[in-house]
Amino acid sequence: MLASHQDDWNHILNQCASHVPFLTYQYLHTWWQTLGGGEWPEDSELVLIAAFREDRLVGVAPLFHAENILGKQALMFVGAIEVSDFLDFIVKPDDLPQFLSGLIDFLISSEEIPPWELLDLYNILEDSPSLETLESEAHQRGWEHKQIFLQPAPYIPLPGDFSQYLASIVKKQRHEVRRKMRNVEQSLAQANFYFVEDEAQLQAETQAFIDIMAQDPNKRDFLTDAMVEHIHHTAQTAFKNGWLQLAFFTLDGKKAAANMSFKYNHRLWLYNSGWEWDFRDFSPGWVLLTYLLEWSNESGIKEFDFMRGDEAYKYKFGGIDRKIFRVVLNRQ
């Protein structure tokens, strides 16, 4: 999977409009090993297209071939759909029009590409130039184009000072945060907040995180054996590359809440979370989130990204919406 060009891949990503951890070489390579935790069948085929100018890598289309959710033969982004919040092409904005035009020409003409009906591209951020360029390409070729709103993805711009952050959210929510923190402080329990920093403990701590996630019945069904393997691999990859922020909130030494995030590109990307039902009186999920927001402000994090989903708590903490789209190009 272009292993010899992974540094060039990530260098281009640093200059992309969608500069997100889910598009790094390391993350997508890990995703492909488990096909998204078993989301896609084993007969899915990798269709990784790289563009070079002379001998220099200038763009990557990380695609794979499979039947989409409607049973159509499709080319989709590696990373689709459920476990990678934001996806896109890896190419500089200035190179994007020429890259996409050449890419589609190649996908049409190459005998090495499995037969396909659709380009079915999930989880593109609203400010990605790929949206406009894909529409333009479809129009020029006389192809059917659909751009479908999928979900909001709230985020919080951080001021770098926790007190300023608290002052920026609505008064009722600010009082609620302080009340929940005060409830913990005034209890007889010893509270602690920590990140996993010892690689020797990573596997056990990741499993503890997964066990806490499984307290939620909806997430329990999601946590198949293949998905558990995927989460372990993702945590190991993120740890080795310095992105992983696996956080725990404990009471009297017992894990009450956990959060797996990525610290990447001066942002904290909240990947998944869970809390223990036995500690519900302490609102452990909110308390851990408050600790993370305080730590993020103190650590130079510029943006706190809740990623996909419109859960109410994200807006209570000051989340600002941005949209995520799916683009479908039906070749005629």
C-alpha cells in the first residue's frame, strides 16, 4: 500500500484541505488490515491510485471496490463508512482538478480496475474542494451526480484558557459543569484523570476502554470480535505515531469513564467514549469531558473536534456544526 511513499503521502496530507488523522498512511493501512473492523467483506479489492509528476508523488486516491449498501458495484474511500469520520483524496487543492480529471479517466480506461458502476464517496467535509470538483467533473462528463448530507460534525474552537472557554458557553451549561465537578470534589471518593503513556500497558488499557464502551447496549452490539481487533490495532498505530490520547477518569482507583482521542494537527479528535453505570451518580462522562477540555486549553489544542453525530451534549459544551456529505457519481 505505497509503503515506500508513506512519508510523501503524509507530507501531501499536511497541505490538504482535509488534514485529518483518518487520511494518514498509517491509519488507512491499519483500517485495511481489518476492513474497518469487519464492516466490509474479505473479497473487497484495494484500488489505490497514485499520481506522480516526474518522480514526485502529487496525489493519492485511496479507494477500494465492493458492493455498496444498495448492492451496486462501487469504488469507495478506504476508511468508509462507520469508523473513519472524515475522508477525502490526498492531494493539494491546487492540484485537485487535474488530479481528479486524470483519476476518472484512468478508472474508466484501465483494464486492471474491477468493473464498477458508481464512485460512492462518504464522509467528505463541507469545506473540502473535492465537493465542487466532483460535481464539475460529473457535469462535464454527463454523469449523474448526487451530494447527500449525512451528519453534522460539531467542533469547539478553543481560546487556550479554560476560564475563557467556560465563559463562552451558555450560563446554564456553565453552572451545570461546575456543579458536576463540585459533586466529585465534595464526595469522599478520590478522583483522578490520566492518559495512557506506558506502551507495556496499552493493550490492557485499550481492552479496559472497550469494556467500558460495552456498558452501552448500542455499543455492545457494535463491538464484534473484528471491531475489537480493529480498535486495538488503531490504538497501537496511534500510540506509535504519537497521536493517541487514551484517557481515563477514576474514582478510588476504579475506572469510571474513558475516552479514546487523537491529538493531531493541533486538534483533539474525540473518537469514542464510555462510562461505567455504577458511577452514574457522578456523571463520569461529563466529568472526563470537562477534564479533557481543560487539558486541551492548557496544552495548545486549537480545536476540540466532537466528530460526526448530533448528540445533545456536544452542543451543551459549545459545539458548532459543520456538515459531512456523501457524493455519488453514476457513470453513464
